[in-house]
Amino acid sequence: MQQFHPEIRVRFAPSPTGPMTLGNARTALFNWLFAKHMNGSFVLRIEDTDVARSHKDHERDLISALSWIGITWDEGPSVDGSEGEHGSFGPYRQSARTPIYEEYLRDLLKRGLAYRCFCTKEQLEADAASAVSRGIPHIYSGRCRHADQSDHVQRPSVIRFAMPLRRIVFTDYIRGEVVFDTATIGDIVIAKDERTPLYNFAVVVDDERMRISHVIRGEDHIANTPKQIALQEALGFATPIYAHLPLILASDRTKLSKRTADISILNYQQRGYLPEAIMNFLAFLGWHPHGVESEKELFTPLELMRSFDLSRVQKAGAVFNPEKLDWLNGQHIKALPIAELYQYCLPFLLSDNRQHSHSFSSQQLMGIVRLVRDRLTVLSDVRSETEFFFQLPSYEKELLVWKTDSIEHTHAILRRVRELFSSISEDECTAHFLSPAFEPLISEHGKGSVLWPVRVALSGLRGSPGPFEIAEVLGVAEVIRRLDHALTLSS
Ligand code: GLU
């Protein structure tokens, strides 16, 4: 009978051979949401056994990306990127676990459940070619199962697992019953030598030693599961519950392009996506809420934790829809408290030299952000949307003219507006004060004839926030400077 670890413990086990991709981030998130929902523990384990392909830079990228999205781990490497770690089941980097693997490898060798294989590359290539010519899959012949093991020091070898011939059946949490015949797998290589285990072996040892109860990972790992179960049985380990997450597909249901699939999720940070929006978006890559929430699309991290249900993850591929991500981002931007949004926008607002042309106080900058917030899809839009506050764009004098008005009439109105502004104090330069102050002029000439030229004079644009709101941010002196410019242009 299969035994399970009773406590809920999951792990995210990335290999630092590349940055944190979209797929990785989704796997991390589903593990995290499941753990949080079930009051379990979430472990971060760095699978860096492949020394040649593992890089500290990638490890740092993985850790920074998790922290940016807002995924925290109960056990694992320190979040500060140092070599430190926390938790009682470490080390949490496979490269520091060599003696543990060695012990189990020796045990399997001693019990004859693993053996050294001396086959040369040429022999294996010839076996593969022969399988191809006969139209059958290449499975290791088992040639060295009974070879003399004593001279392994002199001859190059690897360690293979003596795969028992049988059917392996497991119940995937998402996919239901999955059946494999080990005859189609053969004696897999589990280590290069006693101190160099390979992925399937190291994972099995770590999942047991870290008491992992549920293995939640991408569907691309499903073929590894029977290998891992066979190893667990040979080692007398418990078998975790497996849940294989659906593939992420492009909008046309084909494979995701490399540009989308392979880039670091931190690119989305640079492009102005909010971590809450990314989390919300990733959660919907294969999962949907149900019941009263089935129509709801906008979720905060806390709401996701409450609603997430692993058994509702779909089997079918999950479609990556960039428009949906943009929409979610805009919605999360609108939902943020203004002070927080301002902090997020600041790096984008001040990223060039525009502060030189006009310097604003942080209060004014926050006012600017508030004015354009509804126009933002990504945070970086704040640059183009607020350009005119920093520098008046050049515009044609015709733009100042409302509908059928004449340029002379427009000029006369702008002159009255200038008089109005030169008679008010800085404190009065607010939308609240300006709105009634403009009333007489508006009732005399009509709303469009007054407000249109003022708005264009202040923004230089066909579309922008209202003139009073802009004036409030710019202040009296700058308003007059811009009105003077419009007066010169229209004279
Ligand atoms: N290191 C593996 C990967 O990055 C993890 C596989 C697993 O979760 O077992 O794909």
C-alpha cells in the first residue's frame, strides 16, 4: 500500500539554468496558493546538480522574481540572495546535498537495485541506431545489469537503476489515473557516479527527506513520474500526490513563442506590470474560480489564496492572452491607493531628464499620477501620458480654435483667461476655485469656446485631462507662461 506524508508540504524546485519564466512562475504560484489555502508549507529548493548549466545569476533571478510577484517561502534559500537559508530540512540547494545522495546511491548499489554501466557512447549510439532502423523506441538493453562491477574504478561508468518490469499506476490530482509500463522506460541512468546524481534520483531523495506531500509541476514532467515512483519504492520512500499542470499555449493554441516562454518574468516588471496583476493573470493560466465567484476576474493575492482549489485546475492547455494581462493590469492600477501607485510610477516618471524642464514637488507629481491613472495600461504609460506636464508639446495654432470659432475670437478669450489667472493667488489655482471663477466667461461664450482653447494652451493636445485639473498641478506661473505662448501663437 502506498504511504503518504500526512502534513501538507509542497515545493517549487527550479533549476537555475535559466531565468524565471512564465511557466516556472505559474508552477511556483500554484504550489504557493495550494500551500496557503491548505495551511501547509511551501519550500523553495534550488536544483543545481547540473553544475555546467547552473548559474548563480539565474538563481538570483529566480529568487528576485518570486519576491517581486509576492510569493514567500517557509523554507529555502535566503531571500537576500546570500548563501544563507532557513528551515529544518535543508540544505535547500542540491549542490550542498551530495553526501545525502551518496548514501542512498550506495544503498541501491549494495542491494543490487542499481548497477554500474560501462557501455561506451559508441555502443549506446549503435543500439539507438538499430532501434531506429527497426522502428522501435530506444530503451537501454540492460547489457551491464550483470556485468562485473568490481573494476569501476578503472573504467568509466555511470549508475543505472534496475527498473522492475511492471505497470505503474498513479492518480494525478488533475489528470486522474495515469498508467505507465516500465518496459517502455528501461534502466535509466540515475547518477554519473556516487557523488553526481541526476535529476530523477535527486528529486526522489529530496522529496522524501523534505517530507513533500504534493508534487505540483508542469505537465512536461509527467513521464518522469513513473521513474520517480519506481525509485521511491526501491528506496522504501513514501509516494507524494502528483498534480501535473497543463501546458501554457499561445492564443492560437500552438506552442508559446520562445520570446514569451523563455524570458524572465522580471521583464514584466520593467515594462510596467504590477506584481498583483501578474499574480492574478498567472492564477488564471489553468485555473478558474467557481460558484459565486465564477464570473469574477479581478483577484487580490489574498482572495486568490482563499479561493484557489487545486482540484479545479483544468487538464486542457491554458491559453496565454496578452490582452487579458493588459486589461488586468489596468484594473489593478485603478484599484491601487494613489500613494502606492505614485511610488510604482516614480521610476517611470523620473527616468529621463524631464525634471530639468519643470520641477514638481512630490505632491504635484502625485496629482499628475491621479489625473492620468485611468489612462494607464502599464505603469510605463505614465511617461507618455504626462509628457505635457513637463514640457508643452508644440502644436499648430489652429488646434486652439473651438469648432467654428475664429482665431481672433479665440485669442480674445485667451486674453480674458490670462487676466483671470493673473488676478488669483497660488492657493486659488485649484479645480474647486476655478470652476465657479470661469462661470461668467462660460455663460457669455459657451463652454467649448472657453474650455477648449484653455485646455489646448495648457496641454498642447487634442485629448487630455480637463483644464482646471491641469492648472491645479501646473500652478499659476506656469499656466500664465503657457497662456502667453498660446496668445503669441494666435495673434
Ligand atoms: N528542476 C526541475 C525543473 O526545473 C523541477 C522538476 C520537479 O518539479 O520535479 O523543471
